Amino acid sequence: MIADPAWKSALLHKGQDVADMLEAVLSGKEVDLSSLPVPFGPGQDPELRLRNFLDQIDRAIEAFDTDRFGRCQFCGVDLDRRALQQQPWLASCPAHAGRWIS
């Protein structure tokens, strides 16, 4: 898949936003997490949720200029371009959306 260069910029900006939210949480501030993906486990605390999402963004940035970007991390199928345009950090296809790699 040929990745849109704007997606890398979006990844970098989202990564900075999430890092800023994590810093706020670590400082004891209340943070609105509604812009984050649904937690991977029940009762996931804000710090863990932010760290997991930041890791997901970092993996997408690392994969961006490789053939791994835009492919499901579980089965290798190409991800939907429209979905990547909205969320360039996506790492799995709809069939594997509930799974998590740490």
C-alpha cells in the first residue's frame, strides 16, 4: 500500500497530543479520554490506556515507510484506505479489531 504522506503528519500530531495527555494524567490532572480508542480491557486506568495508544501510534510511525504499514498486524490483509485516512494508527482489520499486541 502506498501511504499518504499526510498520514505521517497526522500520526506525529496525534502522538504529541497523546503524550501531552499522558503528562497531564501523570501530574494528577483530569483528562478527557473520549478521543481515544475504546479500552482493550474493562476498567483500564487512564495512564495504561494512554500508554497503550501511544505505543500503537509509535508502531505505526515506525512501520510507515515499510510494507507493514496499512496491513493488519495479525493476518496481513490491506486495511481500508478510508479508515487509515481517519485513523492512520490502525493496526488491524475489522476481523481482528478486538485483539491487542503488546
